[in-house]
Amino acid sequence: MNAQRARGGQRARSALGRYGEALAARRLARAGMTVLERNWRCGRTGEIDIVARDGEVLVVCEVKTRRAGPFQHPMEAVTPAKADRLRRLAEGWLQEHGGAPPGGVRIDLVGVLLPARGAPVVEHVRGVA
């Protein structure tokens, strides 16, 4: 029973994350960015939630989705260690896709907060790392 409960919780978190990433991708597109890729994986290093283009700048975007409650706010989720990992992931993406664009690379964060009632709150912060 515990294993089933754990799998159910993982599926719920995964669905929550996918929902938040879909909201984030829409927000970036409305801001004039072009989403190039979602959930790009780089071996053991990890995953980039969204890779986008903002004019001449490549944007590596971390998405954090949280339900409203006593948990850490999504915008507090990028620690120095997470920022370093995102930089390494960005380097891996650039190596695989032909190098840096003329405008360089920027790391953004989209925080999605899902209240118990009402519409999700989506915040986009540019250049977090």
C-alpha cells in the first residue's frame, strides 16, 4: 500500500509540474519569446524545463510550480547550486545545438502558484542567475 501511495504522489507531482510548465510556456510566448524545446535532458546533469529564444538571446527557463500553502514560494527555488546546474545544462544544450546565439544566454525563472481558489498566479523573472 505504501508503494502505491508513493507512486500516486509522484504522478500527482509530475502532473502538477507539467501543468505549471504549460502555463509558463504560454506566458513566455505571450511575452514574445519562442519556445524551442521543453524538458530537454542532459544525461545525469538534469533537465531544462524550457529553452526559449528572446530575440537574439537564448533563455534557459526553470519552472517551479507550487500549491498555495505553507511551502516555499516558487520564486525562492533557485539556490546558488541550482543556478550552477542550470549554467552547466545551458552549456550542454549549446554544445548540442551549435553554440551560443549573438545575444548570449540568460537564465529565467517562472514561478507558478496555484491557490485553493481562483486562477493560477504566474510570475516571470528574467536573469535570475
